[in-house]
Amino acid sequence: MRYIIAVRLSGGDRLEHITDLKWQEPATGWSNTNTRAEMVAWIDNGNEARVRVGSNESKVEVVRANPPYLRSSPNNTTADNLLSLPRF
């Protein structure tokens, strides 16, 4: 499982504007950066990504738009957790 730890946006401040995601795998200690398209494909292959902001944790889902983009599943906050992450 990968935890998204930071995002890069271009052209706006909405989920559709996330272009790259920085992640880490706690079990292996690996970390890297992927484009949105790469992360969508990785999740579509049956892998799981999550985002943790403070005490809130949620699964990252693919939104079937053209082009597809990512969002966090609903939890105890009205803000999307991906947009609450640091920028890089």
C-alpha cells in the first residue's frame, strides 16, 4: 500500500489539477513520485493508495472522467484530503 504524502498541481486548485503525487510505502520504506496517469493505472491494477491528514485516513479512488483523476474517499471532513497535503 502506498500513502500519498504530497501533490503537485498545475492550472488550478481542484482535484482535476493534480499532476503528480509523491508517495511512500511504510512496509518497504520506498518513496517516489508518479504522474497522475501512472497512479491511476497503478490503482486500476488492483493496488491501494491511501492519504493521511492528521488523524483522518482515507482510501484514494479513481474518478472516471476524461482524463481520469484521483480523490480521497469521504470521511469525517468536507475537504478532500488530497488537497490538504503539502505541495511539492
